Amino acid sequence: MGLRNLLTDAWSWLNYKPVMASTYDGRPHRALAPELQATWLPNDAVRRLAAYKLLAAYDSNQAGELATLAGNQAAAERREFGDPSTFVDTTLAHLLGKTQQIIVPGAEHAGDDGASPETAAAAAVQQRLRDWGEAELLPLRMQAAERRAVLLGDGLYLLAWDPEKGRVRLKTYDPGFYFPVLEDDADPGDYPCRIHLAWEIPEDSKRGLKARVRRITYEVGPVAPATRSNTDTSEQAGRHPILDEAGMQALGLGDRYVPEAGHIERTYPWAPGRPSRTTCYLTDAEWFLDDLRHGQSLDDLPLDKAHFRIRPDGEVLHRLDLHLDFIPLVHISNTVDDGEHFGQSTLAKVMQALDELAETDTDSARASATTGAPIIGLAGARAEVDRVTGRPKPLAVEPGTVFQLADGGRMDVLDTSGQLAELRARVEEIRERASVNARLPAVSLGTVDPSDVPSGYALQLSLGPLDSLVDSMRLARAHKYALLLKMVQRIHQAGQADGWATGEPIAARIVFGPHTPTDRTAILDEVVKGVTAGVLSLETGIRMLQDAGYPIEDAREEVRRILSRRDGAQTPRLVTPDVPKSDEGKQAV
């Protein structure tokens, strides 16, 4: 009967867009992204990539242009004033806070008397991770990856060892290149055992290069005998097993064959007492589109047609053993995983409101045109005649124009200022609805006059939805960043970097700064009273001041300074001076 199917998935909130479900099978319109029709793309990734393209169009004020390509000619006059980008940037700013700091629990007590070796090790790891984060521009990388996660729903980090720099390199990827191989019966929290990063490289006629597909594959599998790079007679790069003097396949350095189990074991530096049977293999290759048959998906591209890439040190990237028992790639989802593996964009719930807002802005622009240059009707005026055509010339209304009207003549002006006022009120109504549904209160968007807020308590209540939004987004990322820092430690151990001892990595996390304005005076007074009364430790008080936004970089060093000055100046306790009520903000420790 030609009925459309009801699609319910992680991107079904875009089903109302004609470009997202233009066919009965749910495949998007060709105008949305012609490359989505490529035969090598997995079918389950088409809608996800189409959603990414549509969200990117909204972020760059190109939604009207995209609708025009899909056949809606009226969308060419669409007004887009950057509201989606504002929502994304505001959410990102509140998510990350003012600061992002690497914290290892227990490191703040390293300077205490009788500190344990574990505490000293935690402080050393914390300092090394912070030095690494500074060298790799971690806050900048986080801004790039998290903005994609907030806008598109997903972000991507890739870690790789750089022997020249002697440290782990951090790189971000567009989630449109991310193609995990997910098992049908796998738990949503399980880490994929095979991940592809793939994209299409267009044809370059000037350089004589054909269109091709590049695929980078990370796969966890059993430890295999050692291999080396070589090139056969056909100049096709590859890897071949290394044979010993007896003609048997040689094992890698430190590997051990277990005859009774029939597998090879390897001991990694982060687990010296637990031999492992798995390792991660890296394959980086390209295929010409002409060599791919219709129906060959990304996961089963023919290896006999592959052109493997070669690393600068001469290693052929064909199942190269990375000597890691994990895939060094971290996927960030914007929302808590509910079984779809992928996250959901911040704009998902307000997409239709953003469309309505753009349409209302378009109507307001049209109404303002007729208000600024009103339509005028003249009766009894004599129009000048064009001597060439013999037709009356159109009348032009300019400042200082005088019309001579006959008896009974009149001038009527079409006043559209009332409609313009209603449209502007409608814009504010829709924007308020969108901010409520997106859990971004007007005060967080900067559209509220501070003088209109009756009290700080009322302001705190209005920020309640934003608090829950930020808490849920940070919860979805907490274990991912802990995993990233764990991988950083392990790869440094595998690369035998200086200062990184063997053993189980120490748990570390990234702490985001406060996302809302805090009453620093009240918190300072609370810390002073709590520390003075002995109900709060000095370390806890310093941590509270850090969370409130005070410029304290290292809590442990700050405690040491306070104690040293207190002992030297013979000030046995923290004192709150009596100050006038008007100088409450000048209290000091």
C-alpha cells in the first residue's frame, strides 16, 4: 500500500524532517549527503551520518540551504540567527566549567608527616599526568571533542605512542569516521573488540589520484608469532612471519608459548603477575572505489585489493602488533548509554522549536520590511508617463517627496507595526520554550537582567534544571575520562618512558570546574568557621575554595604554604576579622 514504516532509534527525533526519511526504507535524501549513498558504508550507519550532517547544517546556519537542495524552494528565504550554535556553546561552557584539572585521589596528602608510599606515588603520577596534559594541550583537545559530542552526540579520542617525543600523543576525530563493530548480544557497556575509522578520499584529477576509501582498523585478538615488514615482487607492502634457525615461527620478545593450552602468552608492564593472551593489531589501508563490488561493507573489504600504508620508521601497517591489550580509542557519548552505544545531541529535544524560531524570525524580517518601507496607496495623484513605453512610471517614496493630489484624493499607508510586535513576542515565547525543554534557563543564556532576580536563592532555584543537565552529562563522561587517563599511563609504560614505573595504573580522573556562579564570600566564611572550629580539615577547606573558583592550582602546595607561614608568623589558627557589613566581601584567611 506504500505505507511508511515507523522508525524508532537514536535518531528518530529527526523523522519529521523530509530529508531524513524520504524513502520507505528510511534512507535519507540524496541532497542531505551524496556520500551517504556509498556502497561501502554499513547500512546501520547511514542514518547516524545523515543526522550528523543535518546537525552540522543547523550549527553553521545552513539548514535553509539544505532544505533548498532537498526541493523546498521557499526555504531559500529562511532567516537563521545562530540560536542552535548558542545553545551548543552554552551547554559546552557549563559542561566543562571554567577549569579542567587532573586529580589523583590521595595526592594532596603527600606532604603530610608520615605519608605512605602509596600517597607519594599518587602525587608523582598526578604531576606526570598534568605535565602530559599540558604538553598535549589537553584542555584544547577537550574543547574540540566535547563540542562535537554536545552538537552531534558523540566525540572521539585516539591515543598513540610517539617514540620521537617520548610521550603519548592525543588526537581527536570526527565521530562521522567512527564505525565500531558491535555484537548483537553484547552488553551496552562492553568495549568493542574491533573498531574502524574510515572516510572517503575524493578523486584528484590534477595529481592523477583515483577516488579511494581509507580504513584504519583496531582489533583485539590472540597474540600471534612475530612478523616483519617486507615488499614482495609485485611491490605490494605486507608483513610476513619471522622464522628461526629451525624454520619455525619465532615469538616476540617476552612472549611465551604454552603447549598445554595451545596459545601464546605475554606479560604487560601494567599487569606483571597476570599473563595475557590478547593484543591489539593496527591496520591502515586504502582501497580504490573501482576495486569494490556492490554490497561489500566496510568490515569485509578485500585485503587482496588493499594498499597498506607505511609508517615513517618503515613498518607496514598490516596487523601491526601494538603490544597493548586494549584499543587506544575512547568514545565519548553526550548522554548516558541506553543500549544504542551512541549519544544524543543537546539539540535533539528542541529541533522543532528551533525550526519554529527560524520561521518566526523569517516572518519578522518580512514584517519589518513592510514596516520600515510601508506600502502606500494613492488616489487622485497623476503619475508621470514614460515617453518611450507610454506607461505610467512607478511612484517612488523618498524623504521630501511631494505628491499633488486632485480634489478628493487621499493617501493610505499599510501599518504592519502591530504584526511585527506580535511576531517579536512570539519569538521570545518560542525561545523561552526551547530553553525550558533544553534545560538551559534564561539566566544561563544571558537573556535575564541581573536586577530582575529577586534573590540569590531564587537564582539558585532557577538553575536547578541546568544542574541536573550538567550532572547527567558529566556522569556519562566520568568513566570515559578515567579510562583515557588509565590508557595514558599504560601506553607510557609500554613505551618504557622515563619515570613511569611498572604496575597497575593509579586511578585518576578529570574534575570539571563549577558551572554556575558561586557565592564566594559565603563559601569563604564557611571554610574559615569550619576550619577554626575543627569540624573541617585544612585540606577539605582548600578543596572547597578550589571548587568555588579561587585561584589555587595545587591544594597540597597551598596547605604547605599556609602551615609554613602560620608556624613562622606564630599565627596558631585561622581568624575571621570583624569587618563592617558593607565590607563582607573583604574577609580573608
